[in-house]
Amino acid sequence: MADVQANANSEHEMNTAGEENTQNTVAENTQEELKLDFEKAGEIADKRSERATKSAITDYFKQQGLTPEQANQAFADFKAKQEAAKEQERSDLTALQNKVQQYEKAETEGLKVANRRLIRAYAMEEAHKLNFRPDRVEKVIKIADLSNVDVDAQGKVDVSALNTALQQVANDLPEWLNSSKQEESKGIRVGSPSNQKAVDLDNELSKIFGNKK
């Protein structure tokens, strides 16, 4: 008797599980076949919410003594003011975003200008190190391709890339370089060449950052 009852329970459980699986499969297939538009469902919910809001507000206006027509007009005025406030918020947000973009652009441009000046100062020093003639240093910097010379976040110039660019000018225009004999024939100079280079760089950096001596 117990075996019969156990078999009956087992069959019932199997049938129940089978029914649940069948229901789940049918539900999944139905959803796929119908291709439910959840966006549309959201719109319906919003409209219902809007109708409920209108009903509540117009009822309030009626309680204040307005006629149904007056209550509807008051609700329309309320909605118009609400939309105007939202539009003003959007306008203010857009204006704020524009100001932030303008500030960031100005800051970026200012940083670019400062970086160019810094690169130029280092270029003058490197040009002296490469032994360019003093009267050609400005032209060397103008024609050198410094587009690959970067300044990192700490304000350090990529001296290696800078030297490569200036060395290319030296290779193309070797006549702009001082020869050892030309250096010797210049006579007596006040201060060593290294000191003179340091002073030149210091002067350029002072111009960039506005330091006064």
C-alpha cells in the first residue's frame, strides 16, 4: 500500500514539474512571438500617471471654489509654468556647460602657449649645445620640426625629441655651425660658454613665467 502511495506521489510531482516547464516554455515563446513593446507600455503608464495627476490637481482647484472649466484652465496654466521652469533649467544647464567648455578651451590654449614658450627656451639652450652660430639660433628654432616635442604633466620637456629635431637642422645646414677655428678666432669672451647658456635659459624661463629679477 505504501509503495502504491509513493508511486502516486512520484507521478504527481513529475506531472507538476512537467506542467511548470511547459508553462515557462509557453510564456517564453509567447513573449518572443508577440515581441512585447515595453517602451509602449511605459508610455501607457506615464499617461495614466499624468491623468491621475490632472485629476488630483483639478479636484483640488474645484475644492478651492473653481468651476470645472476654471479648474481645467488652472491646470493648463500649472502645466505651462512647470514646462517653462523645466525649459529654464535646461537653458541654465546648457549655459553652464558652455561656460565650462569655454573655460576648458581657454585653459587648454593657455597651456599650449606656455608649453610652446617652454620648448623654445629649451631649444635655444640645445641649439647652443649643438654649436650653432649665435646669429642663426633664432632661424634654427623657426625651421626645426618641433611637432614631436612634448611637455609632460610635470612641465618637463622631451629633450631627446628636441635634440633630434635640432640635429636634423644641423645635418641639413652644417654651414650654420661654428667651427673650432671660428670659435678660436672670436677672441676673448666674458664668461664661459656654459655659463652663458645657463643665463640665456634663465632669461627665457623668466619671460615665460613672469619672474622679475
